[in-house]
Amino acid sequence: KNEVEQSPQNLTAQEGEFITINCSYSVGISALHWLQQHPGGGIVSLFMLSSGKKKHGRLIATINIQEKHSSLHITASHPRDSAVYICAVRSGGNGNKLVFGAGTILRVKS
Amino acid sequence: GAGVSQSPRYKVAKRGQDVALRCDPISGHVSLFWYQQALGQGPEFLTYFQNEAQLDKSGLPSDRFFAERPEGSVSTLKIQRTQQEDSAVYLCASRDRRSSYEQYFGPGTRLTVT
């Protein structure tokens, strides 16, 4: 079993829909990252969180440390949100390396 | 300022060739990471530098993989005697000591071994 599991693997939504991507992890962590990757490889950090909830524009990230689960929500989705969304955790035992999920491929249709 | 840059962006190598992939981190960033991303997968950690010191190389898949950062800025990932399973995107990321562990990623080098 991978240390970081994401669901769904693929997601197609209609423009304007509310989107949720889930991430579960099996190790103790010091922080969890949500990243966005566009075709061509560039990765952009969206959120880094260790508790509670963060919001940036139409994006919301939540984490439940007890349940070892995080969600990324996109409100009023738009075709430009189409990308791969990756969850990564930084374990408490090693503050340096990230362990990544396989990513969720999101396509938002207009 | 400029972000993390990597070169070449694309590399095709014949099996058995040696390749060298370059990463230019953000100026002043102390930490530098290399990751390998196979098609359809998330990145996997290869190695980590703090300045010129390679503090963690536990993710390097074999002794054909070698990374260096001799002056604590530019880093090179070298793969000797490339194999088809080495085909992947190689990502570099750097981090400022003051950024609370946020990593800034380069665009990656897509290596195809034929």
C-alpha cells in the first residue's frame, strides 16, 4: 500500500461544478502539501498545511490529522483549472523529503 | 527573480549512454532536491543537498545514478549506462531556509531512453 493515496485518479467536471479531491496517508506527518502540475511538467505549490483549513481564491484545503485525511476543494470550477493535482506529505521523521501521491487528473469542460 | 531552471528540457538517449541533467536553483536557496516522475505517477524522491553537502541519497535507484552540487548552487544529476526504465521526468526543486519547507520546482527534464 502506498503511503499516500489519492482519489479519484481521474475526474471530469462541467464548468462551474464544485470539485473535491481526497488524500489519505498512512504515516505520521509534519505537514501536507497540495501541488498543481500542468502538462509539460511545471509544479506549483498550492497549499502547505499541518492543521485545519486554508483558502486561496476558489481553492480550499482541509486536513484532519486524527483521520490522516486531507481534501482539496475547487469552487466554481473553470477549464483553466484542468491539471494534475498532487498531494504530498512531509513526514515527522524526516523534515526534508516529500512523499507524493500519484496525482488526480482533473479536466473541466466548458 | 528567476525561478528554478533545468536543462535540457528534453533528452533522448540510446540505451547505454551516459546523460547529465542540470538544475539551476533559485539564487540563495540552500536546499536542493531531485525527484524522478514516471509517466502517470507522482514524483519520487531521489536525493537532497544542503549547500554542497548531499545529506540524503536514499532514493537513488542504483549506483548508476550520481548527483553533485560542488559549489552549493548548480546541481547535476548524472545517469550512467542508461536503461529504458530510466525514462522519466526528472524534477529539481529548491527551498529557502526561511520558507517553512515550501519547495519551488523547475519545469523538469524529460528523459527518453530508446
